Amino acid sequence: MNKQHELYREDILQILRTNGLNQLFGKTILVTGATGMLGMHLIDAFMAIGDINVIAVGRSRKNAEKRLGEYFSSDKFLFIEQDVCSPLPKHLKVDYIIPLASNTHPLAYSQYPFETLMTNILGTKYALEKSIECDATLLYPSTVEIYGNARDEDVFDEDYTGNLNLSNSRACYPESKRVCEAMCQSYISEYGAKVKIVRLSRIFGPTMLLSDSKASSQFILKSMNNEDIVLKSNGQQFFSYTYVTDAVCAILFVLFYGVVGLPYNISNERCNIRLKDFAAICAGACGCEVVFELPSNAELQGYSIAQHAILDNTRICNLGWKPKYEMSEAICRTIKILQSDYLR
């Protein structure tokens, strides 16, 4: 991805305008899943500030060098190559922890359901242990998927208790994230942990991995390559989405101003959209077509059966946070930033 693109630089500047950012000056922040969509964007913003020590954790140094290589020579940046299913090094002293390591796309749920489940649970366990050891604040990134399937036209607020389907291995992701939220609440109650929780809607943006098998990511990849977009359903699914920059700003806002133990939905009402309309915006941006195709059995095993998943963001908006980007603008800037790599 071209980090020098003017639109990406604008995104980083937008994050740097977040109220309360001075709370991070001189502090040390540990981010797992450092090369993922959110992890990379967060670290780019932290490093742009210049007065933050960043410890990035990932399974592959090679991948980290591709995504974050410009920071490896900085004395403000440390990369640790390890699986989050192992305890974090004892010598690390940190002030904030954001554990983002997780499989978050359908093919991973289909092919590696047990690994997906254990990555979430063990990664959270060791992050919580480190937070107690260092008296650090932990921001836990949960997901809209913990709510499961809507009943009719339900909109999910934070008090909705969920309606999950446990009849197949696809439950590995939402159920493990629910367990992780329970772990966070248990650590708060039993050990006095300082844990703040966000529940993210579906996230998209230019820091996405090119291997991402989520429908939204595939729509963007196809359109920027001027290929027809393949929609493997009727496209009536109605979901909340958030542009990655808005999501990062919201995460930081909750880190600074959120109440310990109280979950906050992160969504943008201007990005609530049906899947077919998401595909149509992508296709229209690049002059390609939307075609319909039946999914394979492997793909079906990884797909969510949810048809309606809209998040109520009243709680976080009452803190003072507001999303910036509407859907068409966010999709178009994503495509422009990613396409610029092909034009250089």
C-alpha cells in the first residue's frame, strides 16, 4: 500500500486530531496483530506522533517488514515475532495494550476454526495477564458478530444479548469473542483490570490485507483490478460498516474517555448498507459489473448466516465521537489509495 498517497496522509492526520491524544505522549503501547488492517493503521498513526513507544507483535517478521518496515530503524519501535498463543515476554513494560491478533475472514473460519478460536482466547488471556503485570490499560476489540443473528429488523445496542447459531464450526469466531469479553469482565471483577471494550462493525479500508476473503475486501480488490465483482448471494444482507480511519479514531476515543467494563458499539449510520449496494458502489467506481455466482462448499462454511446486523452507536456518540466518512467517499478513497501502488 502506498502510505505516501495524499488521501492516506489525510487519514493519518484525521487520527492525529483525536481529542486526548496527548495522554499517549511518552507512553509505551503494545499492539498485537500489528500487520492487520487496524493494527497497521494504528501503528502508522502512533509513529506519526513521534513521542510514543510502540511494541508491535506479529507472527511473521517478513510480513511486518513489508507492512511496517520503515519503522524498524526507529528507537521508538520494537517488533516481536511470536504467536499470541504464547505468553508475552516477561521483560516488557507497557502502559497500554491493544490485542488485535485474530483471524477475521471467512476462509480462515472455514479452514482453521479451532486455531481461530484459540488465537482469540489465548491472545486475550496473555494480554490480560500482561495488563495486570504492568498495571496497563487494555482496549479490547470485540465485534458485531457477538450479537449473532438479528430477530427481524433488530438494531443491536450494547444491551442486546445475542442470538448465536452454534450448529457449525463458523461459531468459532463469534463465540470465542464472547468468551473473551467474559474474560475481560472477569479480570475487571477479580483483579481490578483496567479494560475498555469496543464492538466493531464490519471494517474496510486501504490497510486491508490483499489475502482478505471478506466480501467487502473482495469487492474492493476486484474493482481496483477492473474485474467484475462476484456476489455469492442475493446481496440483501444489511450490515453496518465503518471506514478504518473512523474505526481507529473511535478505538482511541474509547481508550481515552470510555468507562472500564462498558462496551461501546463502533458504527457509522452513513455506512449502513446492503451487500449488493456495497458491490454496486465498488463496481461503479471502476466501471466494472456485478455478477452473481453460487459459493463453493468451503466458502459457505465460512460465511456468516446473519442477514441483518446494524449497530446502534448512540453510546459512543454520547461520549463526543463522530464518524467522518460516508460510504461512497470511503470506498472511493480506499480504491484510489490501493490502486496507486499499481500506477507507481
